[in-house]
Amino acid sequence: MASTKTVTAKRSARKSRPDVGVRIAWTELSVRGVRILQVPALSKLSWLIHGFSTKPGGVSDQNGERVLSLGFTEWDTKDNVLENRRRFQSALGASDLQLVSLKQIHSDVIRLFDAAPSQSCQGDASVTNRPGLLLGVQTADCVPILLVDPKKRAVASIHAGWRGTLQRIVVKAIGQLQMHFKSKPGDLFAAIGPSIGGCCYEVGTEVATQFLSQFAEAPEWFDEFRTGDEPNPIQWLNMMPPGHQPPPKNVLLDLRKANRAQLLGAGVRASNIFVSGLCTACRRDLLFSYRKEGPQSGRLLSVIGLR
Ligand SMILES: [Zn+2]
């Protein structure tokens, strides 16, 4: 894997990163002002519906701007969110599918759905092989991941923040697809949607320590805040006696890299993994970022389902 650690954090945001995954061009479906990001390899499957929402085209009033916020928040009305969801599903050609949205709790709880649940259900990933359900994951910085098994016609939607990533939720979701539908990881397609990038996602070193204790590749997922061209960006990770080198308070975590590595480790082919390079914190014109907007942030919705 090529290293990009010699560039500063700021510059690395603009530099293309061949190691971050297959960066084929994503496409944009634009319908009546609603703009939805899609992966061409998934759009080709006529029986599948998928998409990652963006900010424009909605009725929610976010500080005077009309936005497509697809999750319920304190600052927005329920009617606005329902109208936004109606627009989003209509743009996708999925008006007749039932949206299944979990109460997300940053866990590794995965739900199997045979039908739409009658009441709200907690968890951070869902799987199904039933047509008519649209599995949704809400995010505003965290990583939304959609999986599809084109052979068994089964799908999964996954919410992976740092806690879910640390708990290997994407690997566990693949395990559920294997267990319930006999999916083979080598057949799966995975789309890693827009999320906060390694350019902007600052976490405490205690988070880094947890990753480092569990994943051999974890040093590749972290970068240090730097202003110059320091040769060893993760010097603080070395076993240095206390007092010799003050560790930084915060580091940058690339959750996309971490989840892509987990997908590869689970047996998904590199050529079947599609990673959006869009950063929610950098692209506030197009996306929502909780880190940048705080409680006033909207919610993106990523969905996958069988017609
Ligand atoms: Zn960024």
C-alpha cells in the first residue's frame, strides 16, 4: 500500500490517494433539485435501488437555507423530514418501497428484516433479501456503507462511526449475509459513501490507542496534525518512554481506509469496493457535517433495497 504520510494533513485532503480505494467516478442522479450520488456498478442492477443523499432539494429550513435533511432533529419539523423523504424516494424511483430506518446507537447491533418493523428499532446495520424494503442509514460525518450480493440478491446498510468501525460492524454485517443468505464475500459489492475524511476527522489519542490495540494496519489509518514536512507523522505511536516525546492531543482518523481494510480482510475484492472521496466537513455546500454544524446539522440518508 502506498504511503501518503509524508504530506501534511491539509495538503493530503487535496492530494489524490490511490491507496484509499477504487475511485471510479460516482454518478449523480438529479431530479427536481434533489441530487443523489450513486455507484455505476450498482445502478446497472435493474432489481436494485441504491443512493446516497446530499443537501440540496429539500424543504427543511437550516439557518435560512432550504435543505434535504432526512432524519428527525430538534431544529426541524416532522412534516419537513417526511416531505424530504418523499422527494428523495420519488427521485430514486423508490416511492413504493418501505423505508426501514434504525434508531442508531453507535453499536454493532445488526437487524435482519423480513418485513418493515411496526415500531422503531435500535441498531446500526440492517440486512434483508426481501423486495419492497429500503434499508436506510442516517449520517452527518459517520461512514454509510451499502453492501449488495448480486448473486443471492441480498443487501445491507451499515452505520460506521469510530465506535462501529472499532467493533468491526462491516465485517459482522458480512457475517450476517453469509449466515442468512449464504453470501460469499468475493461476490459482494460495497459502496462507502460520503463521510468525514481523514483530512478533517480529529479524534483523541485514546481512540487511536484502541484501534492500535486491535488492528495491525491501524497505523495506516491515522495521521498527525502537522504544519511542516515532518518525516515521521506517527512518531508518538512508537514505544517511547514517557517524557521523551510529548504525544499530540489529537490525531486524524481515516474511517474510510479503516472500513475498506476491514472489507478487504473479510474477502471483498478491491475492484468491488467503491469509495466516495467527498468529505462532509470540507463539502458543506453539498453535505451535512455534525462536527462543523453541531446540533443544527441536517442528516444524510443512504439507502439500498430490492425492487
Ligand atoms: Zn475534509
